Amino acid sequence: MSFLNRTGITILLLISLPFVTVTQQPRKQDTFRPVVRGKRGVVAGGQPLSVEAGLRTLQSGGNAVDAGVATILAASVIDFSHFSFGGEVPILIKLKNAEVVVIEGMGQAPQKATREFFAERYRTMQSQSATRSHGGPIPANGPLSATVPAVLDACITALDQYGTKTLAEVMQPAIELADGFPIDELRVEYIRTRSPIFSQWPDAKRIFLPGGEVPKAGDMFVQTDLARTLREIVKAERLASKGTRNNRHAGLIAARDYFYRGPIAKRIGAYMQANGGLIAADDFARFQAKTGQPVRADYHGYQIYKPGFWTQGPVLVETLNMIEGFDLLKMGHNSSEYIHTLTEALKLAMADRDRYYGDPDFAKIPTTELLSKSYAALRRPLIDPNHASLAQQPGDPANMKAILASAVQTEARISTVPSIERANDTTCVNVIDKEGNLFSATPSGAWLPAVVAGDTGVLMGQRLQSALIDPNSPNVVAPGKRPRITLSPTLVLKNNVPYMVLSTPGGDNQDQALLQVLLNIIEFGMNPQEAVEAPRFDTQHYVSSFDDHEFLPGTLNLEARINLKTNQELSFRGHKIRPQSEWGTLSAPTVIVYDSRTGISSAGADPRRSRYAVAW
């Protein structure tokens, strides 16, 4: 039975159910997929071949970090519609009897990427009628939008400090996939629709239109140049590890240096400089993925960890702090009161994101105040139970006031960037192994349409578009600075014991989706598969992190499975409802829950975008 037909059946079942009152929990429903359970380990991600790489690594004796890295690297080869090797990946790790850490896998802007350069470019663009209709100050794709690729260094840092395998071992599945894999319908569709854009770059056209044609689903898709690059990196590791006392560490560092300080960086830099880009070999040499400290929310006995203010991760912390003061269970799952309360809290947290978040190495951020319970208590009364806010309301954490008096309202604006040029999202990787080690990552960037850096086969990223040219913003573009990103993996402890990992694609929507999945489990008692399949909503009341940074005040997207009465009640409160299809949200999480008493892990994988989970 096709997915669409099964969707139709489920719609009929949902329509026949009685309306859920505010005091009831959601009625248990059959799910499209079963919960995936295992005792030796579970891997969840965006594509069956990538999660197979992770499972293969677990079965060969690797831990959660080894498996997570193998899954990321495999995805970087086959998931190029949403993520590839030239992208970025923040990672959260919790090893047994150790603290939670974050691998800050986000590359910085090139040294030539000044605010003045992009401001002048934008002025010129605006003066030309042919380009006035679309495009932001920093382009959504092309050579100018690239930051330093962070994936390899983030993976090597994770392996070196927390893994057990060599790079050669965890990269082998990726190399095999680069040699050829049967391409699926989704990737074929992305190649077909994005070819008018990437065909302007000869190497991208050569790789993605073999023989000048769009490949067919089921064809073996080969990336010869990328396979050669991956083998060169592994060879550097192998040569450096021979005869050394700590050979695994030496090999990993040598592999890293071969990419970032050796011939690959030089080839990529030369190509980008020759083809209108800003990035150079020296930018690669300056980069290193740091191991940092995550931020944390304490919510009803759960400890929720997120990457820091260089991402939007703290939005979830701020939101949880605010909604902690409400009885969500009494409201009822996806009741109008519940959706309204979460939406209004998210609006407040996102307003703080847009006002205060940025690279902490460059911007002074009131981190302690933003994350505090006392600040949340000041902000909570701004949630009007009867009316949707249409204003952007950042707080004043430095002075501990609910609203920043000097804030200038952002004007509503709709993106005019053509859909085939817009940001194309992300994937997700989550792993729990037999020891209860936790790994959560959100790989993204270097998606189609992307520049391919000559004969390296490396697709270059587009993340610089998330930076701004506003000189007063903490997220203003600057040389060597990371743009504030949306990528936001999540790791949860329960009473300080390993409990859950979850992550999702979805751009600005990521933490909205993760909040709902998290609450579905810890507030409403859903199993992981029920939690990811339940109907979702998301507000667009924020400044977009992509393209030309649209702002749609009051807009609330509701999947069609949310009943008509709830739609009407939300509209009455002032929300600008934008109906979506039954499974229409852009997010698609995977989640794994760990039972520390039995050692069993249980996973859910969202069918919306064909997420996958496998267990052993």
C-alpha cells in the first residue's frame, strides 16, 4: 500500500474520533511504522544506507560516537539534496560516567567576507532592476555563500576524543557509497529541479548530470572525484599512524591536516578564488572544530542539553523555562490552548534569538540571564491566553526586564527568492549504544544546488547566508566569524541518567518540532514513534535565517490532522492560520529513548521525509 493511500486511511480514522477535550490525553493510534527496539544499539537518521553504516560500525565493536560519525560520513555522500561533505555538523555526546559535551562543527566566514563587501554588493544588486526582485545581501547559493567545511574536522574531533575507531574504519562505508549507490527518487527530483542553477558550475553539472542527463531512480550514481578525495584522506591517516606510539591519534590528526592544511585545501581554495568565491586555503588552515560546553534546561526532572548561542539551540531552553509555569497536560494535547501557549512562548524565545544570538567569540551575549528561570518568569506574563502577539518582543536580559524598550519592530516581508534557489535543509543522526552512550547530531549544508570545488568532488556550503549585514546585530558577518545557525541536536537526561537523543531537519522550525516531540513523550506518555508521527504546528513569527530573511508576523502553520474546531479557536485568538497537508510540516525528527533499567533503546523515525531507524 502506498504512503499516500495509507495517509488517506489514517485521515478517515482521525476524522471519526471524538473531539479531544482539554482534560484528556491523546487517544492511542496505530502508527505507520513500529517502534524500533534493540539492546545492543540503535541508529536513526535520514536514509537507510547511512544508518546501515552506523549499524555496521556498532556490530564491529564501535561505540555510539564511532557509529554516529560513520552515519554522518555516509550521509555526506548520498544525502546531497540536504547535506554533503562540505557542510557542517554540531554534535552532542554523552559517554558513560562523563559530562555532556558539544563538538562545535561550524566553519567560519572567509577572511575576505567583510560586512562592507556584502553591503556594497547588495546596494549594487538593488540598483539593478533585473535582480531587484529577489536575493538577500549574502546569496543563498554560489561561491560567495561558502564557509569553511566543518564536517571532517568535527568528525575527527569526536573520534579522537570520544571514539574508538580509526577514520579509515568509519569512512569505509562512505567510500563504498561514493564509488556508487542506487540513487533514489528524492535525489533524482532534486537534481532535475535544481539543474538550472547548478549547471552554471561545470564540475557540478558534470557530476550530477552524467552524460548530460538527469539520472533515473535506481541508476548507480557515482562520485569518482569525491571517492578519490576520501581515499586520499584515509591514506594520509594510514601513513602517519605507522610506527607511532599513539598511532590512532597521530593518524587522525594527519588526516585532518591533509584536508585543512594540505593539498585538498589548496585545490579547493584555488578553485574558489578562480571562480568568484572568497574562501582560500588560509581559511581552512585557521579552522578547528572546538569541544565546547552545551546549554541546559531543567524541566520537571529532565535535563535537556543543546548546543550554545552560535546555534538557535538555546531557544528550546528559553521556551521550556517559560512553559514550565503552565499545566500542559490539563490543557490537552494539541488543544487550541496548548498550541497557543507553546506558540506564544516560542515567539518570545525566537525574538531573543534574533536580537541576541551570535558567535560568542565575537559577540557579547547575556547568556546567564537569557537561560535563567528568573528571566523566564519575567517573560511568561507576556503570553496573553486570549490573543496572539503580532509584535516581535525581545526581552532585556541585561537589565532583567520583560521587554526591551529600545527594540525596533521588524517589518513584515515575504521572501522573493525562487524556490529552487532557497535553502534546502538538513538531515539528522542519533545513536545510543549498548553502554548507554548518547550521540546526537544535525548534519547540514552543501546541498543542491551547490558549487563543486573542481576535481575534489566536494560540494561547498551555503551557510554564510545566515549571517546579516546589520552592523548592530550580534550575527553580523565578519572575517573568521561563524554565522548563527539553526542546527540544533538535543540530548536528554532523566534525573541525570541517560534518557533520550533527538534531532531533525527543518531550518528555523527545528526546535519547534523537537519541543513538540519532547513534550509528546515526557508530558503525554507517547512512545517514540507516536511522538514523531503526531500532528505538528509551527510559527513563522521570526526573522528567517535564510535567503532574504523574511518575517511573517503571526503566521501559524497547522497540519490538516489538527481538527477544524482548534483551527477556528486559534484563528479567533488572532493567529494567521496557514493550512498544511496532513503531513506537511518541513521537520522530520528521529528520536531514541533509553531505558537505563533494562538497557533497551526504543526509536521513532518520522515518515514525513522517510526517516529511518535500525536496531541490533
